[in-house]
Amino acid sequence: MRPEPVDWDAIYCLIIERTGWTWDYIDGHMDLPRFLALDAHWSRNPPLRDMVQAYLGIKPQTPPSSTRNDQTDLDEFIEMFKAAGGSMA
């Protein structure tokens, strides 16, 4: 059984949301040990946004399940595209 792949987009978005840093800044200045340190800090000292959500009873939305994104998906998409009148020129 293979572990789920790391959702780097979600990690970047979390860092951007909580720090205001840009995507490029994170690329140049953040690594996994630093993220884990920040994440541990945020677990011990939740940001105000998280505390307000908890107080109001707002639960995080569950992300949609990931798709396979493999050749089968691509083939199915092309088939539906052609069936709808699209051309692959």
C-alpha cells in the first residue's frame, strides 16, 4: 500500500494564508523542516482564524477525493470531448 502523495498546493496555501508570503518567497525561503516547525507552533498556538472557526463551530471542508489522473482519465476525456463534437486537430 502506497502512502498518499504530499499535497504541496495545500501546504503552500496554508503558509500563504497564515503568513502573507508569496508563492515565490516560500519557494526561496521555506523547506520541510521549517514548515514542520511552523506547523508545530501553529498547533500549540492556533492562529486567530482557527480559534474563531472553532468558536463558531465551523468545520473544515473535506477536500474532494483525488482522481487517478492517469492515461485512462485522459482517454475518457478525449472520448467525451470528441463525442461532444470537439476535434483533436
